[in-house]
Amino acid sequence: MPNNTSGASNVQEARNALGKRLRELRRTAGFSGRRLAESLSWPPSKISKLENGRQTPSDGDIRAWTRATGSEAETEALLASLHTLEVQHAEWQRILRTGLRPRQNELAEWDQKTRLFRAFEATVIPGLLQTAEYARARFAEGIRRLGLPNDINEAVQGRLIRQEILYQPDKRFHFVLTEAALRFRLCSPATMLGQLDRLISLSQLPNVRLGIVGFETQYATSPWHGFWPYDRERVLVETFSAALDLRQPQEIELYSSVFEEIATVASHGRTARAIINCVIESLAAGLPEDGD
């Protein structure tokens, strides 16, 4: 079975290819790495990192490189390759530098263009299904971990506005979650109880299909990580450091196939809601009775 992390591998391949082209331009110009670094007032390690795909160049780096090596005719082609790479692999520190709300606005634009939404999540509740309290807990984690500007109220509002799309009859949604995503303690028990109750409500919308893969289910495909195929146009994969926006046909086909394999073993409808209710009962049993 193909490794589901192939999207990240393809991004690294693109970075390596860009670095290889930079090395070719340097060698054609007759520069050693050290000499080029000196001419640009860069540390020699930067040349090595760029050429070996360990660092992504900026637009300014590309322009400086082609200018120093007398290959300015290659500038636009290199910038096009760089910008394609940036679309594929967008680091959170860059895309969230102005806060969390702009990202929600960007996702809302994707939502409007999409007709069939599919999402698999192994550890968290998908954003379109989150309560305000659960979303706040998720955003708070990101702000803390990445040191982001704190616009958490605006971000929560943006996520709730996006959820209005669930009630558009021309949109179809298929969410598949693991039972672990229902049980992980990523927020307070009270918040999680509210979240689980909302899952049951949303699962009964006519255009929403919710699948739960119970703990006892035999997987055919390992649930490596969450991912979102948007129609047959792109796949979004979120990692700790970056968002992968995969658009190559073979990647879209791979992730679509993986989604269908996992969805096939998931429980849907009343059976899925029975799993959620079981988790609710287990979680509620650990809380103190009212008045205690």
C-alpha cells in the first residue's frame, strides 16, 4: 500500500528539484559555493541548505542568485517553481502571521467553490462540525504552540459562519472519524459532551453523512493522519508545521481511494450515533452529579 504521506514527499521532491536547478546555475557560472556566498554576503551554509532542499528560498533569494550567476533569464521560471511549492507547502507561521481569522476567510472561499466535501479525521472533530467551545480550545492550542496573534474570538466567529454551508442543499458532506477522535481529551469534559451532542444532531441533516470507525473495526488502510479532499480538485492535509495543499491528479486519486477504503469500514447512520451515545455515557459517568 502507498504511504499516505506521499504528499509531503512530493513537496520535498519539488524543493529538491528547485535546489538542484540553483546548483546547476551556480556551477555553470563557475562559482564555488563559498565564492557565491561571499558575493551575496550569505553564510556558506545557506548555499548548501538551498541547494540540498533543506531550506526554501525567498523571492529575494532567487533574484539575488540569478543576478550573481548571470542567469537572470531564468528568474521568472524559478519564481514560478517557488510559488507552486509555496502553494503546496504553506508553513503555519507564514499563513497565520496576521491571525487565525484570515485563514477561516480563505477556507470559506474554498467552501463556496466545493460541492462534495469529504473529510477524514483520526484525532479531532472537523472544523465544520465543531461547537464554539470546542473550536475555541483548538484555536487556543494553535495560538500557544505557534505563538500566533490572539484573535481567537474573531476566529471562532469565522468558523461558525463557515458552518452555515452545512445547510445549503446543493452541498454534500461525508465525514469519517475514528472513535479515538470522540474520546481524546482535547478540551474539558463538559465541552466534549456538548460537541458529541452536536455531532448527533448534524449527522441527521439530509446532506450530511457521518461515519465512525469504532475501536474494534479491522482497518484495511492505516489511519495515518487527517485529510480533506475538496471535490476532485485538491486535498488539504494539516501537519504541526504546515498546511499541504495537494493538487496533482495522482495525489487526489490516492487520497480519494484511501478515503473510500476507510469510509467502507466505518459505521454510519444509527450505528454511528450508537457509538457516539456510548462515548457520551462513558464521559458523563465520570462527571459529578448535579448538586454534588
